Amino acid sequence: MLRKEWVSRRAGDTVKTQMFYARKGIITDEMAFVAHREDVAPTLVRDEVALGRLVIPANVAHLNLEPMGIGIALRCKVNANIGNSAVTSAVDEELSKLAVSLKYGADTVMDLSTGGNINGIREAIIGASPVPIGTVPIYQVVQELKSISKMTEDDFLHMIELQARQGVDYMTLHAGLLRAFLPLVQHRITGIVSRGGSLMAQWMIEKGKENPLYTRWDDVLDICARYDVTISAGDGLRPGCLADASDEAQFAELKVLGELTLRAWEKNVQVMIEGPGHVPFDQIQMNIEKERVLCHEAPFYVLGPLVTDIAPGYDHITSAIGATMAGYAGASMLCYVTPKEHLGLPDVEDVRNGLIAYKIAAHAADVARHRPGARDRDDALSRARYKFDWKEQFRLSLDPERAQSMHDETLPDEYFKSAEFCAMCGPKFCSMHINRVVEEYNKSESQKHRLSVLSNTATKGACASPGDAE
């Protein structure tokens, strides 16, 4: 990987953010890398970064990173959340979750650890990850101090810098949740459901002060500019159920995030905006459009959204439905939800199920938005399916191992596993096999038609002789 060389060439620059270079008209190595993997022009990547519509989370300290872009001009991306809790999980388990996330195509991974050895876990994750790593710094502050009441403004800033030095590429910062907005959640069924948002609210109430991220925003930006940390502006007042969606509290915070985004751009700091978790299906497009206007087209990074509240254990499905709509409407990245959402800490299998559901959602959105080449894989798999080329079908699928195991489990031996039918229909009722008869019929009819045309042409030519003309 050449990133160490890329970063070293810019070591003497006072500002090192991708936005800074883009606004200077420079196409960085990171921009060129993103353009190549997305099959778009490097100038497009540069111009979108300069406008703030595209971010490349690429901390200068994350030297094994393979840069990727998040923005409306590129393919829809998927984030996977991992991390330990005070109850369970250690380094090896988190590295296993990371490995599964990478295997099944996560574009970024967030370490949301709240238990012990957070620094050690994060260092191991960053060291093993070629994709951008995100965090929520307030979690570690509270874990180390044991109580939010003990936190000072400087504690928070020191944690942001510590994680930036480690190589964290983007951070969720709940800077738009102001004291004045707290009464706006009183009517809600579930109140404040964001962990970071609720901790920030508790701190403001106990200290009688404004949100320190808001009051010290310039200090936060100075840290992010030094390391090129992308800010993921957290939605601390996101709705936690359908009844609470699209209310005054949610949109009041969103407006502040838009104001903070402009201030970040003044210092060439990249920003994306986090979006709501529970939204009725018919309100999703409106939410995307509102973010676009209030936050000046900064990339939108949405959790779900979940379109119903009645499916604990299946929320990877209810949220993938909403995520597909969000991606189609213009969200740039989707944060996956696993089957364990609302129920417990996801394990490796939960990560796999959640990620596959969201890769489907993101891909469906790209196909619907007519991204160049987005449907090529679908068409190739369809051709392989019609040819009964099982190996190629499995290879092209999002989860080859599961596809093959489901195909093979009800077939008795190797002969049947490669046969031109599956256990659903068998040899007599396989429609694609039967359609060979239709193909042969159409070929025959086409041949008859060609012969008829040739015959008629020959007859007309014979009638049109000089003698007939006389």
C-alpha cells in the first residue's frame, strides 16, 4: 500500500485535509484512488470534495487505509458497527467481527466500544482495517471517567485528539443538540434514544452549561484539520420510534448541524450528516430532501431507517426496506442494523446478516438511480442462472457460501448438485429448463419466416422480368 508515501509527501503542509487540496484544484492520490475504484473522473471527485458533497475519510495516521468516497456522485455505501460492551467481547471477537465486515463488503466500520481496553481494541482494529474507521468519542470519555458528571470540556477535546492520533478516520460528534432543544422531546414516546445524545443531555442538565462541542466547535475543527478527521455530525435527537419521527426536536438539531457544517468548511474540514433511525416509509424522501437543503448537500449517512417498530429480531429487514428508499432518495451511506438491534450486542453472525441485508439495500438503490455499471452483476448472474452454471451464480452472489449451502443441502449427491434443476422444482417442473422448448420453437418459427421472405422475394423477382414489363 502506497498511502504512507502519499502522506509523507504532504508532511510539511500546514493543512492536510482532502477538502483543502480539492479547493486548491489539486487531485490527491486519495482522490485518484477513489476515482479509479468508482470508475469516475478524478476531476469529478476533486470538485465534489471541494463543494462538500463528497467526503474521503482518510486520517493521515491511518497508513494501511484504502481510500473510499462517500457522496451522492458515487455508489451508495454501507457502514458496519462493531465494538465491545461492558458486558461482553474482547479484542479477538472484535477482530472477528471486523474480518466478517470486510469479507461481506463493509465500506466503513465504526468501533462503538463501551467496555474495557477501548484503546487496545481500537488500535488493533485500525491496524487490521483497510477501510475507514469511525468512533463516538463520548463513549470512551464516560467509560474512563466512570460518570458523565466528571467530564470537563477539555476531557472531551483530549479524547478527540487521542483518537485522531490513533488514526480514526471519522467521528460522530453530537454538536447540534442544544440545551434549548431538550423540552422539545418531552412529548415523545421514547425520548432521546441516541446514546451519545442522551449522555450529552445529561451533562448539560447536571452542569447547567451549553453543549461543549457547540461552544468549543472551533477547537474541535482545529484537531480535525490537523489529522484530516471527517466529522460525522451526530443526530442526538433522532427519533427512536415511528411516532417520534420528523418532529420539531429532530429538525431543530438538523438546522444547527447545517450551520456547523458551514463553519467546518471554512476550515476545510470534511463533514457528513447523520440521519434518523425510525421513520415511516412515506416520510423518508422528505427527510432526505430536508437534510439536503438545511445541510447544504453534505453527504447524508442514515441509520436504517426502520419503517416499522413491531419486528424485534428482524430489524435488519425492517430497516433495509427503509434504507433502500433512503439510498434511492439520495442518502450517501447506510448504517446497517442487525437482527440484535434493541435486543443485545451483535455477534459475528448478526454482523453477517445485517451487512448482507444492507449491501442488498445499497445495491438496489444504485440500480434504481442508474449508476453506471450497477446492474452488470445482476445481468451476469441472471445469464449464469439460465445456463445452470451454479458455480458462476455462487461466485457472483453477495454471500456465495450461503447460496451454495442452500442449493446443496436438499440434493442427494454431486450429480444432482450440478444438474439443470434445483430441489424447488426438480427436472420436470423447472421453468428455465422447459423454456428450452420455447427457444427451439422460436428459432424454428424464425427460420420459417426467413425462408418465406426469401421465397416471396424470389417469386416477385421472377415476375418482374422484361417480358412481363412489355
